[in-house]
Amino acid sequence: MWAELSTCLDLDAGVIVGAPVVRRHLSDLAGCFADRAAYAALRAGEDPLLYTVSGVEAADGAGDLHYGLGVLFPGRVGGEYFMTKGHLHARRDAAEVYIGLRGEGCMLLEDEATGESRMEPLGQGRVVYVPGHAAHRTINTGRVPLVYIGVYPADAGHDYGAIAAKNFRMVVVERDGKPAMVARDGLNIQQ
Ligand code: PAN
Ligand code: ZN
């Protein structure tokens, strides 16, 4: 007997109706942003909500899929845009498809073995294929919430520790009013 097979997106509320919601605040992203002083200054305030994920994880068999609706709010920490924590999948070869529904942004991808990094556009009408073995992070480069869906194998799992330990090599910052991917090491700030 199949469980419920369809859900309803409430894009204005930023949720999948009836699905549990995870909320990530600035304090959940300690160590993620390059500009430590800018992070501390913003943390001294109200600990803003950076993003929410409303997830459907109903089917758990081999070959099943999970999906989540993400809403990432606009803002910056120093020059760096608001972003998700980022992770690798615990099952490293598990890929994922991201579908942009509203707003403007990008995904930062980093191959775990080679460090190869890519900034791929993710906004309304854009789809990004995240290959296996790629750490992935979503970034809002616009002025309104970035709303997207991610679909991934049910047994993918989330490994936050591996990428958090060394952090992504690249950061996405605003340069001349536009998003640019630059090396974290090359930033001229106290990290
Ligand atoms: C997404 C992410 C979502 C939030 O559903 O979980 O964008 O990002 P973090 O999990 O890095 O906080 C996904 O990639 N699932 O596998
Ligand atoms: Zn993922």
C-alpha cells in the first residue's frame, strides 16, 4: 500500500504543507563565513533566521527518494551572501537535483577529492545537478528569498562534519555589485 504520494507547496509561506520544518539561524553557521568580525558583529544582534527546510521523508526503501523545500533569506555577512551550512552526502556517491522556484542565487559545489569548485546559477527556472562526491551549499545572491527544491536518494544521509572541518575552498562574495567566486585563502580579511 502506497503512502501519500503528493504534497502541496505553499510558496508564500515557504513550506510543503504538513511537512516538518528545520530552521537554521546565524548561530547555527558558526565558522562558515570567512569574515569572523562581520559574523561576530551580526551575532551580537538578534541571531537572524537564515533559512528553513521543509522535508518529505516518507518513503525509506532502497531506491526511494526524499525531497525538501528550502527558503534562504537575502543578506550578507561582510561581503559574503547568506548561505546554507553545506554538506556532503554520507553515502558519497548519492547525487541530488536542485530546482529553483523563486529568487536569485547559486550553488557552490566542491569535489571532495580534487577540490574542483563551481558556482552554478540557481534561481527561478534553473536546475542544478549535484554530482556524487560534491560538497554543496546554496547561496542567495538576490534581494528576495531564494526558494528551491532538492531531491535526493532516501539513503543519501547528510555529513556536515567533513566539509565543516576544512570549509569550502571558495567563497561567493559581492564584487562590483555582482556575485563572484573567489579563493577563501586570497581574501584580505582576518579569518
Ligand atoms: C538540501 C539541504 C538544504 C539545507 O535539502 O539540506 O538546502 O542545506 P544544509 O543541509 O546544508 O543545511 C540538501 O542538499 N539535501 O541533501
Ligand atoms: Zn544534499
